[in-house]
Amino acid sequence: MVISESRFLTALLLLLATALTVRPEPAAAQRRDAVLATGSSTVAPFTNAVADRLAEGGARRAEVRSVGTVHGFNEFCQGTSLRFADIQDASRRMNFTEFGLCASRGVHEIMELMIGFDGIVVAHRHGLPSPNFTRAQLWLGSAKEIPRDGRLVPNPHRSWRDVSQQLPDWPIRVIGPPPTSGTRDSFTDLVMLAGCQALPEVRAIRDTAQRRRVCTTVREDGGWVDGGEDDEVIVGQVVDGAIGTLGIFGFSFLERNLARIDGATIDGIDDTRENIASGRYPIARPLYIYVKRPNLDLVPGLRAFVQEYVSEAAMGPEGYLIRRGLVGLDDASRARLRQAVADGAIMLRRPGE
């Protein structure tokens, strides 16, 4: 077949245009000599503990970025380049949108490892009488709008005593996780939605989108304040704030600060390790790390990092992650987790399927 000169030139131009648009990764982006983790500020202390343990043995210390679960997934899923993280720390499970983002950027072989459990605590300054909140009461104190006489009105409650005579007469001031946090997502699902929909007046709202907006929108008058991604900062704000200031963060931060803060009871259940592990505590959730499986063979030390993370020395009953506040898995679950790591098991379906 004879190719005309014009068609040859057209094909050549297309080839050149394609070559110009496909830019090779810089050499520095094609290699990395240390593990890179990103994501949840709740999980970051555990990942940092693993990094420290391996560094003590002579390994190059992993870089751990505490940016929040949402920001972390956005970075983790950007692509397979070594410019992006190997490990995503998450205080909730990957959702459909994040799974789709990863898939659209070629990040397909992902290992999902549930490392343990955490409880979201409602903490106050140490030494004050601990309230027993229901989730409906927490919503009534934190929501931007609440039902009153058959209509929605701006939240009029200024004190927890306004919400219920059984609660202390503390000004309502809640320092909570920001919208970029997986802890905020979990608090929204397990407290705001659950507490809101326990009320008949809210269940009567037929429009699903409106009902969700009412249930999940927090007040903007100072009753709720978005804290940062660093839960230790929120602990400090609770301790140094006005009497009755409440902070929302992970159980491990409560355990590490028992001399300064106490946790409230939720729906009559205390925030103990046993209640969190059993699921009795109403605001308990699993914690995860996600690992790009191909990077196990590309990044020096990544395989050893993941193996150390799931080791008995780290997450066994006397492990250093348990001492740091992780609520651990039972024996059988830990064995399955280590087998999944050994097999390189990856997520085959979307989360929840």
C-alpha cells in the first residue's frame, strides 16, 4: 500500500504531538529511598511509632504526613508515580468516590488492612463531673438548625442545660475535627445522623437531601468550632478553654492525656477499650492503612514496614501500638491480617460491596 505524502506528514505530526504531551517522570520521581505515608491524624501516631521502631534498627525513617483522611486519599489516589504516597492512613474506610478516583488514575492494586479500632471521645477538662450524653442531645447542641414548634429554627441552645435538665450548665462550645478529617466523617455518621434521625420531627422531613443537610450542618455561632488536624492541639484547647469546653477526637489521645482530660459517657456506655473493641460504645470505628502493592517491590523498606506494622511486637496484646492507644484486634483477626500481607491480597471490589 502506498501512503501519500500528506497522510504521512499528518501521521508524523500526530506522533510528535503525542510524544510532546506524554511527559516522562523526572528521574527523582521514579525512585525514592524512604517510605512515604499520608492521611489520618488519628492513625499517624501509630504509623510514626512503626517508623521510629524501624529507624532504631538502622532503617531509613519513613516520612509520615498528617493531613487528614480526606486530603490523604486525594494524594494517595493521584497516580502510581513515586511522587505520591505508598501508604494511606485512614480513620474510616475508603469510600466509593475515593475508590473511583484511584481507579481513574491507574491505582488499582491496593491492599486494605484494618489495623484495629478506635473510639471517638467527647472529652472535657479533667476533674469535672462527666456528663452522660445521648447522641440526640449532642446533635441538639451542635446542629445549626433544630426543630421547634413544627419548623426549623436557628439553634437557640446556649447551655447544655438548655438541651436537657440532666446535663450540666456548661456553655455549649464543641471543638471538633475539620471537614477534611475522617474523624469528622465518622462523627457525622455515628452521632449527627444517628442522633438527628432519632427525633420524630426530623424523620418527618420527606426530602432526603434536606434531611441530611439539617442533620449534618453544624452551628456557626461559636457553639461548634472546627479544630485542626492535630488532635493534640484540640486536647490543649479543651484543657485551656472555658469550663465545659468539649473536644472531639480519637480514644488514643484521651488515653495519653488522662491527667488532663476525661471522656463523657455516650448513650450510657463508657469509652473503654473493651466497649470499643466489642462495638458496644456507640462511636467506635475501625482504623485502616491502605498500601499500593506494586510499591512493595519499588520502594526500599516498604515491605518490611508493612510487615512490622502487623507484627505481634507492634499490635499483639502487649505490642507497642497497643501501649500507644490502638484498640487491638483479636488473635484470629491478627492472624488473618498477617496472612493477607503475606499473600499481597488486594481490594477486588468497591468498598461496601
